[in-house]
Amino acid sequence: MASFNNSTEIDYTSYSIPLYETVTSRTIKFILLLICQLLSISCSIFLLFHFITKATLYRALHNHTIIALVIVSFFQTISDLPMSLDYLRIGQASSSIFCLMWNFFALSNYAVGIWVMTWASLERHLLIFHDHLIGTFRRKILFHYIPLIASVFIPWIYYVILIFFYPCTNYFYQTLLFCGWCCYAYNDQLVFFNWLAVGIVPTCSISLLSLGLIVRVIRQKRRVQQRINWRQHRRMIIQLLSISCLYIFFDAPTVLIGLIRLSLPTFAMDIQIQYLFYIVYLLPLLVPFICLSTLRELWSKNRTRIHPTMPFTQSHTTRRNPQTINIKSHVVQTTKL
């Protein structure tokens, strides 16, 4: 039986930061990312506070994936991003443990976030067009909670095994971004599988499911016999498309570069190291703001505690102004006189 040995070593060979990465560029990236980090953390805390304290928000099924995305983005902002900021500030990693955890947080957080978004894109179809699948508690467990939990824990467990228990020895280079990756990256088949599982498949799925949702909405609205409360579901559709566009915008360039590298292995290598690896951090930084902009309950001045399944007309009749009712009654009395 083969022995499974995962160990780490620091290679002190003279590997300097690439020439296109200067002290000035690192300082600019550090300042911009730090400002965005502080703003994003504040927005995430604000959102999580309202999600926890407002029953109408955390009881709505369509908000559960949004809560998961906010939590994952918040965790990435306070775990992975600080390590990248420390690297930009100093110009090198501090230790082999730092390199190992940096790789784990960077890869696992990204994988969890994109797969939660993939499930959210599919679940919107179920909530709008197949709501009978979640009509009972047992069906909610099967078609709502289990897939959401799986999209969080399966990628996380996968990278725990891959980074901490893969049978190889890690040789980290402190001055390179992500310390030159973990030793599993020398397995071309495994790297290709990761690229498919975390890049190609979820990004294409999010794009196709979002486009399919738009097509299905247009087709169903043209059918008179379909009785779907579009005003009630409009917010869910806008919410999904807003976050989907954000993921597609930041993930598509990396996927396209990966496709081109199948023929040209060194294509855009400097651009990816200098810009794309850092631009991807804008994704978790912007997710809380996009979620906040789509939550009308937090923006409306006249918020009412309305259950999300209450019909649209009923919810608006409960918000009628009493002064308007008094004016109407006064007009009726004057006409009788």
C-alpha cells in the first residue's frame, strides 16, 4: 500500500517577483483592495444583521441562497483577501503554513461561491415554474436544503483532501503569488479536472440557466392560460440576473483564457498574474452590494411585515394611507348633503 505523505517545505531559491510587478503596482492594488474590503465588510455585516433579525427575510426560501452567498463572500473577505493584502504589503509570504492556508482559502472559497451561485440559478427555475416540488416539508428538505448544503460542503471537503492530504510534498516559493500553488498542480489531469469542475461547468451553467430563465419568462408571459404571479416573482428574477451577471463578468475572462491556453500555453500569463487574479477579488467584494440593492424591504421607508407568499394585491391594500380613506369618506358625505 502506498504511503500518503503530504508535507510542506519552503524553497529559498532566488525567485524574485516578476518584472511587471513593481512596488508601485503592489501598493496601488493594496490600497484599492483594502478600501473595498472595509466597505464590503460593513455592507455584509449590515445584511447579515437584517437577515438574522427579520423573519420575513430569513423565512423566504429564495433568500436562503442569497444569505449563503453573502456569508461565503464575507468569509472570503476576512480569510483569503487579508493574506493577499499581506503579500502585497510585504512582497512575500511569511511561512509555509501561510502558503498552505492561502492556497486553501483562495481555492475553496472560490469553489463554494461559484457552486452556490450555480445552484441558485437552477433553484430559481424550481421556485417560479415548479413550486409544487417544494410544497411539503419533506420536499423542501430534498429539493432545497440538501442541494444548498451540498454546494457548500462538497467543494470545501474536496479542497481539504486535495491540499492537506494529497500524497506529495509542497515546495513553496515565498515571493510568488500564492507561493507557486500546491504540489497537486503538477498533476495535469487533476488540474484539468479542477478547471472543468470549478471554471467551465459552473460558469457555463450560470450563463445558460440565467438565459433560460429569461426565455422561459418571456414565453410564459405570452401564454394567457398560465397563471403565474409575475409581480411576486419579478424580484427573484431581477435578483438572480443581477448576481449572475456579476459572476459571469468576472469569471468569463479566466475561462476564455484557459480555453485559449489549450493551444497557446503561455497566452496572457502576465495579464492573469498581474490583474486577473486580483480582479477576481472584486466578485466577493461586490456581492453584498448587489444583494443589498435587490432587497426592497431594506430600502423602502414604509416597510411592512408581510409574508413573502402573500398575494401582491393584498399586501398593497394593507398599506393604504388612512388619511386617504378619511378624505374619500368626507367626499361621500358632502355629495349626500
